[in-house]
Amino acid sequence: MSNPERQRPTGKRVQLMATCLCDAFYADVARATVEVLEHLGCTVEFPDGQTCCGQPAFNAGDWAASRRVVRHVVRTFAGDAPVIVPSSSCAAMLSHGAPEEFAHEPDLPEILALGQRTWELADFIVNGLGVTTWPGRYETKAAFHRSCHARGTGTADAVRTLLRSLAGAELVEFDEAEQCCGFGGTFSVTFPHISSNMGHLKLEKIRAARPDLLIGVDTSCLMHLGGIANRDGAPIKTQHIAQVLRDALKNGGLL
């Protein structure tokens, strides 16, 4: 999966796509995303009527249903402002999955235009706005889980750039870091035992590095790994990168 040609921001007005999981379970990640963007001087708009990016139906093979959802996204996020998503998975759907399923549809140009201005949060901060150091302080020994959908994009390097610049934070590496956590959206429902076993293997490698915190860019991965750890009776603290950046600002008295 290659990184599409991005539409560089010409101002600091952005639209926030909060994602289904933020809406259902992780409202604080959406709040943290707004606080981080506003700290950077962005005016954050939250379009009413936003729902899903269309990925569940896309992954299930129901492209007709997925295209209906994506067309709704195009209408909801009209205009030319960057669309910021605290999820590499949803960002990848709009940048890569949607153009694939619309390849022979007459409205492909609209889909491509949306994908070109859609950014995962950390990718936008570093590669869109050019911010490579983060202020504040966050005392932690952290492991970073790079989601599969971040492959071929600037997200993983952007997260590492921000974390390595953060006072008090130590980023630790772990074995087999490129392996999937096992969630995979509908994959975890269709193949729950395989999904769970993959999650256990991932946690085994992460725990060996003895981090205080597991950081991710997708709440889906964090929910999956955190849930398995809790069921094992060995909870692991997880945070989305937006929460880490927001809390660093608070710790530094900048919020």
C-alpha cells in the first residue's frame, strides 16, 4: 500500500472524522484529538451526520453497501479542508480502499479528492504541518504498536518522531513488531480463535520489553490487545497517541 499524493494544507481549518469506535467507546480520544489540533492553531470542525468510513462492508466484500457509505462521507465532509482521523485504519480506507472499490464508478474523481485530503492524526502533524518536536512532558517507558493499515504511510515514522522528541518518554522496541495484533475488524468476528491467538502472540512480544504503556494510533488495536490482557488477568495500560500528546501538554502546563 503506497502513500497517496497528499493535498497539503493551505490553512489551519480542518474537519474531524471521529470514527465509530470513538463514538461508541473512546470519546476521550476524540476530545484529545481536538485539544491537540487546537493547540497547533487549527480550527476544528465536526460535520454533523458523519457515520462510518465504509470499511466494515468493504472488508466483508459488500462493496455496494460500502460505496453507499463512502458517498455519504463525501457529502458530509464536503469542501477542501483536510479531514483528520485518529485512526490509520479509517484513513487508509478513504485513501486506498475507497478508490479501489470506485475504480469503475463515475464518481471516482470525488473519491480520489477525498482520499488526497484525508490524514491520520500523527501523519498530519508531522508531514502535513511540519511539526517534528512535541512540547510538554510525559514520563513513561512506552512501546508503540504500528497498526497494519499504517503500512506504506507516514504514520509510524511520524509517531516515533513525536515520541522521541518528548521529554521524559522512552520508546522501547520489541520483537516481531511488524506482526498484526489479530483484530482486523470483521476478521476478529469471523475467525475469533485465530484473532485471539494472534493477539496473545503480540502481547507476549510486547510484555518482554517491559513497557509501562502501549501506545497505538488505532483504538481498534488497543481495544483488542487491552481486552485480551484483561481477560488474561494481566492488564496492560494503553493510550492512543492523541491522548499521549494531550497529556504531555497538560503535564507541561500548556493546556
